[in-house]
Amino acid sequence: MAKASPVRESVTSINSDGSRNFLRPADVSGKFTLWRRLSGVALILFYILMPWVPINGYPAVFFDIANRRFHLFGYTLAAQDMWMAFFFITGLGFTLFLVTSLFGRLWCGWACPQTVFMEHVYRRIERLLEGDAIKQRKLDKRSWADPGKLIRRGVKYVLFAVVSLLITNIFLAYFVSVPQLWGYILDGPLEHWDSFLFIIVSTILLFLNFTWFREQLCIFICPYGRLQSALIDDDTLVIGYDDKRGEPRGPPKREGVGDCIGCNRCVQVCPTGIDIRQGLQIECIGCANCIDACNTVMDKLGREPGLIRYDSLNGFAGKRHKIIRPRLFAYLALLALGAGVMTFAASHLKPGSVSLVRMVGSPYVVDQNDVRNQFLIRLINKRNSPMSYTLTIESDAPGMSFAGFDQALELAPMEELQRPLVLMQERTAYKGETTVTLHFHGEPGNFELTKEVHFLGPDPRLIAPDPATE
């Protein structure tokens, strides 16, 4: 049995018997709805275009996992630079904390992909095929044996599946690029079964989410909805109802009543099925549908808008609204610290990188002339243009030299090269283990990469003089 009206103690999308109650929010218009639609379209276009827009020869956003390269708006990071992602992700987190502390769930209602695609794509398709909220509820009650319901819902589900498939393919393009994705499609699913399986599973999950789960994701699964209660305070800008002005409710022409006429229009347009007049609730995603709906009613009655509006809890209580407060300084300090570290690190990133490991086997070799240590070096060119490396060594030990890197090594754009390197010290000059500094000089760019290695060998007392030299 469906609930008669929303209450704070339970979720409107679940009936009293535990069955699912599908919400059919009414459409709404107004300035906030207009701005949300414009921002939603912009975000969707951004999502679609980023794998297509080339910058420095690569898509604007391209996570090339296969080659361990990550291209972000013309800036290329190698796998060795991915430690910077920690500062980027934590920076986004602290930014979200700061925005939430100031503006409540602005992210949820205006920029979250769940809301953007649900409100501006899937629900648009639904209203186009099934009509407004009243017609949708009537269609819910009709039997599936009714051809009209079968056709409308069938076409809707087909379109939902197509849109989900497109969203998934675009997402995959962020990791394999559009040309390669098109090649996968032409090759057929058996040639690239792992990517094909990802697309199928992701499409099914998206389809189920936007067809059945919907607002339940925001209410029950998303951790941010729970976290917001710890991030907001009485001075946070939220959507609320001015009960001092609105109560008691009653017909427009009755004496002694407030501005709220009890039309329930704010409830009808809510995508999570709450009654904002009951106060701030965790299910509210801050979409502002109720504001536009109420302002439309107030305009028709010739009354001042803002009965439901953006304000702080202190503002609704008639108290002073403080913008600057201690928690903001804490969030700003953490954000500034992370941004400073990331900026410093980014400014010191080199256009290439070098790693060096000791060869498997004996740590050193002694022959008639030398003590040798063998290493494997890996050189990476992070640039979209050719570059070269030259090597010099520095050591306090006399008679130190190297082999395997006698001339400049040329690397193609984004190339990764591995090759052996042998460090040698003359046997007669060997006095024990020592440290050797390797300087890799890169051009163009005149940059240098430095590595220190420990040159190993036997106890010098155990090396007998070579009879041939006596």
C-alpha cells in the first residue's frame, strides 16, 4: 500500500509493505531549472567531447593504461608520476568539503552524473513517450496486456538501453581512445572479449540503475549523502521552507493563514519524494525543483517569491547568517596545502624518467681486469616529440667506467626503452664497495635525471694480484 504523503520517518520510494513505489515527479520550469538544464547539457557535452578533442596529438582526457600514459589537457603523466593523483583526488575531496560547507548538496543537484543523466536524458525520454507525471502514474496502473503500455514502455526501455550503451562506449573511449574503440567494434566482440564484456556489464548496470534503482542510489548507496550531515552546519546554504511565513496553511482567501496554500506542488516535483516543508532531510539533493514550483504558485497568487528558497537554517530562524566560520579555514588550509604540494611537484616534473635495477644473478663479476656490476635501465620519453639521453658517471673511486651507453640514445615520442648497463672498475684500483652517481642528460630541454647505485664487490683482501701483471 502506497504512502498517503511523505513523512520524515520513512522513505517515500518504499511502500509500507516493503514493495517499491516508483516516483513520478512532475516537470517544472523556472530560473533554477533553466540554469540546471544549461549546466547539465554543458556537462554532458564535456563528457562526450573530451575523448574527441585533440590537444598535442592526444585526446584532451585519455587514460592510456595499456602504455601507462595519462594525458590531461595537453599534459602527459607517466606511470611513475601517478603518485600525484593522490594530491589531485584529495584536492577534489577537500574542494567538495568546502563547497558542501558553503552551499550544501550543490554537487548532488547540479553536477552529479547520476542527477545529470537522470534528469536531462532519461527522464526527458520518459516524459516524451509517456507524458507528464499524471499520465505516467495512470500507465503504471494499466496491465502489461494493454498494447498501449507495452509499446510505450517497450520503446522507452529500448531507448534507455541505447543511451546506456552509448554512455558506456564513451567511457571506454577515455581508456582506449575513439579510433581504437572503433577498431574494436569493427573487429568484433571475440577479438576483444574483455572490452566487450565490460561494455555489456556496464550497460546492464546503467540500464538497471536508470530504469529501476534511480533515486535509491542517492538515498541508500551514495556515501556523500550520508557524509553531508557532518559537513553542513546552521550557516550552510540549503533549500528550506520558511514556516514562519507559510504557516498556518490554508486557502488563498482565508483570513489568518500563511502564504502556503497546501497545493503540494513542491512535493509533486521532488525527485526523491520528500516534503521540504517538514525541514531539511538527508534525501534532499538540492536540485531546487521545489523552489521553482513554489515561486510559480506565488507568482500566480501575486505574492512574494521565496517561501521555499536557498538560505541557511539560521537565516530561516531570523538569525544572522555567518559565511566565515572555523571549519572553512580548516578546509581551506588543507586544500591550500595539497594544492601547494601538487603545484610544486608538477613544476619539478621532468619530460623523461629513468629507473635502474640490478640484474638477476650474481651481484658482481670479477675477471682478470675489472670488477663489474650489471644493471638494467629503463628510459622513458614523456614527450610527444623525439628526445635523446647521454650518460656521465661520478664516483670517488678511481678507474670507474661504464659500457652499454657509449653514445646518445634516441627515443621516439612516448617511447620506453630498456637496455643493460655495465659499471666497471679496474681490478687494481678496486678498494671496496662504493657509491656511483649516474647523470642522465636529456635533450631537448636540457634537463638532468640523477640516480645513485651501490657498486658491489668482494673484500679487496680476497682479490689476489693478477699473475699476468706481476
